[in-house]
Amino acid sequence: MIHTSERPEPAVPDKDISSYVLERAPERGAKPALIDGPTGREIGYEQLAGAVGACASGLAGRGFSKGDVLGVYMPNLPEYAIAFHGATPIGGLCTTANPLYTAEELTHQLENSGARFLLTVPPFLDTAREAAEQTAVEEVFVLGEDEGATPFAELLSGGGEAPAVEIDPAADLAVMPYSSGTTGLAKGVMLTHRNLVANIVQTQDVLQISPNDVLIGVLPFFHIYGMTVIMNLGLQAGAKIVTMPRFELDQFLDLIEEHRVTHAFIVPPIALALAKHPAVEGRDLSSLCVVMSGAASLGAELAKQVGERIGCEVMQGYGLTETSPVTHVMPIGEGVSEEKAGTIGPPLGGTECRLVDPETGEDAAEGERGELWIRGPQVMRGYLGNPEATAATLDDDGWLHTGDIATVDDQGYFRIVDRLKELIKYKGFQVPPAELEALIITNPKVSDVAVIGVPDEECGELPKAYVVPAGEDFDAEELMSWVGEHVSPQKRIRLVETIDEVPKSASGKILRRVLIDREAAGRA
């Protein structure tokens, strides 16, 4: 059975992402578009449009042309939008990297994406240069000034008009964030201009962000959630966006109070802080109209606690990097419904869903669980240079197999109840166990290893390693520190347990489900 939204399929403008997002920027004049939260530095809409044009002209002047890739490796700052929209209108695309990546991780993304240029900030320049030197990156740009990189301001100072480039929104790529999909190393998710524009239109149809709204950019713009729902949707709607380079609870609360933030798009760990942290007491959060959580499942009870404590509606949405990202959103006004609490809402307009029995491949019986499949204009083209992974995720009929197990009620509201895929969700970030296993097995004190996620109230899941030691001198704390030297913070192993043998199938595949069941039994 195919489930659809009661909302009509919205008309999608036949425009490139930057023309669509910034179409009214010049007429909005000095109205603040982006504010750097820690410093208060502002960029107005007209200024933003001018800077984007200058960036596009500067990139083109360096030979950056259709199909070329700009890597963006920095935290949330107003310049993020300038770089993003400077590359796309001249036919280029951005690959956005986690600013906490190590040089090894960044090298993989730059090499795989074929990035030609890279933009970063001074604190990350050493890592950026180390990665760039091992790839085809021709020039590294830096905000401000630092030895060994070109100042970003120099890119904007050339003058002249950016060349007019013909863009086919349905065919040409705009951005390539990286996702682990269901397994393995991070893969480039190929998203077209139409994917992004369609998802903004679909999501705005529900959220109805207005020019009077204020959004807080606490979710990283390198992640598709922050990129689409905060940065691009917010700018297209004419809202004011207050950026945060990193999450700090006190600063987050300060900025909500100072700027009278109306919409906070968050992840469950922030929801937990809003519900329970003493720092929230006495704060004036009365400007908040909506708190929306995504990237990982938010429990109904926690959502209720947040809503009651700060006095606003708390809703939940669902999506994936591969769907630009939003596919489901709780309608405004229903986030406080007891009956619907904990659901992800119905699908967006123009989005089709199926629940499929993973054992038989047939549609799940009414009322039964099934793997959630999605089809719509926001679904990616595929994974860059990886037809096998693409075929395993996106079938010939255009259905994206999410790997998440869901149910649907008689009103079309979906609820995520389990995960078919084995990715670990740590604070909303994807942590692929296979990547950690591939690293840990290289440690001379490890004979074999399997990694799973174990439930944690604050973080969602914690990466845990089951290790078969190679000798008696194995030390769990030493291994966790060693892993931490090779991966970004969200991928660090938080728990280690020694085991005599890693359970495997006859073909040698690690049976993580056995360990997950063992962990659950131990907790019970």
C-alpha cells in the first residue's frame, strides 16, 4: 500500500537553489539575514546577495566552473551561506564536511568528491592543509588571514560579474554532503538543485516560516538538517538566522533571549537539556513558538517534558541525508497531542511511503511494522561513484529504502520503532560501526572486534566495542584513547567489553544483532 499526504503536491519552481533561496534578498535591503551569535556581527539580505555574487565571480575568475566542487570545512558562521551560494549559481557544487573531522576523514571526503577548492577557518587550517596536500585540492581559502592560505576576502574583492551558466535543476548537482547510508565509509550523496528546492517548498508548506521569524542556527550547516531547514529555508523565507559555531547551553539560552528566537530546530540531546538542565530555570524563552526535533528519535515523554517546561509546542520530523532531508513533519498545532506524541507525523506533500516486510519484500500487513520506503522529488540521485551502494538503497522504481522500521496509524501518522540498518546515532550524528571496526582491528592489541550502539538517554546511542584481546596486556581505556586520536569526537568508542569470540555468520559477516540482543538482555 502506498501512503501519501493529505496535503497536495506543491509546485516546485524550476530554479537553481541559489536563485530560489535569494530571489527576494535584494529587495529586503538591510534587514538582518545572518547574525554571528557570539559577536553580534550582522549580514543584511542585500549585502548577502552582493557577497554571493562576488564569491561566484571570484571563483569563476580562478577557473571554477560547472561540475567543480568547493569543500566547506568550518563551523556555522554567516560566511557559510556566502560560500554555499557562491559556488552553486555558476554550476559548481559544495561538499560540506564536519569541522570536527580529522585529517584522515577530511582527506577521504575531499578525495572522493574531487574537491578543487577548500574553505576553512584559522583553527582548522592545519588539518585542512594536511588533507588538501593529499588530494587534488588546488587552493585553500581561510576566513580572516593565516599563513599558507588565501584570505576569503580576496576571493570576494575581484569585482566583475559572475558568468551566466545554464543549469538544469533536475539534472545538475548542487551539494554533496556525506552519509554512511546503511553501512561502511561515508559516501557522497548526490543532491540536485531540484531536490533541495523541492524539499524547501515541501517543508515550508508545513512550517510556514515568515519574515518576522527568528531561527537559531545551532545545528551544523554541514549537516543536511541544518543546511536545508535552517540556512536555506530560513533565508528563502526572509527570516533572521542567528548562527552558533558550536553548541553551548548557556549561550544557546542567551541568544534565544537576546534575539527573541521563535523557532528552534534541535536534536534530542538538546531536548534533554531543555527538559532537565538547571540552567534553563528562570530563563525567558517566551518568544519560542515551536521547537522541532529531528536527526534521531525523540521520545514522547521527553517531548512532553520540554513543552511543559518552556511553554511551547514541541514537534518531531523525520528525514535522511538521502532525502534532502525532510520526508515527514508533525503538523503545526499537533505537537502537544497526547495521541500523536512520539510520532514523526504524516508524509510531506508530494511524498509517497510504503512499509515493506524486510523478510518477504511484500507490503506489511495493515497495522504491522515494516521498513519505511520513500519516493518523492527530494530523493537523491544516488551515491557518488558507488553504483552498488546506490542499488542497495534506491531501487529501479525510485523507492529509497531507509533501513528504519516504522508503523502507521489509521490517520497516516508514522512512528519509527526500530532500525533495520546498523548505523549508530550518537547525538544525531551517524557513526558507522564498520568504519570503527576497520580502524580498531589495526591495533596490535586487538584480535577481533565488533561495534554496536547501546541506548543512552543523553546521547541516543553510545558506540561500544566488543573486543577479542590479542594478549593479556590489553587495556580498554588505552584503546578508547587510541581510537580518539584517529576519529572525530562523535565516533569515539565510549564503552569497551572483552569477549572470547565475535559472533559471525557462515560467510564471515559480523552478527551485530546477537550483540545488540545480548546488551539488551544484560540491561534488563
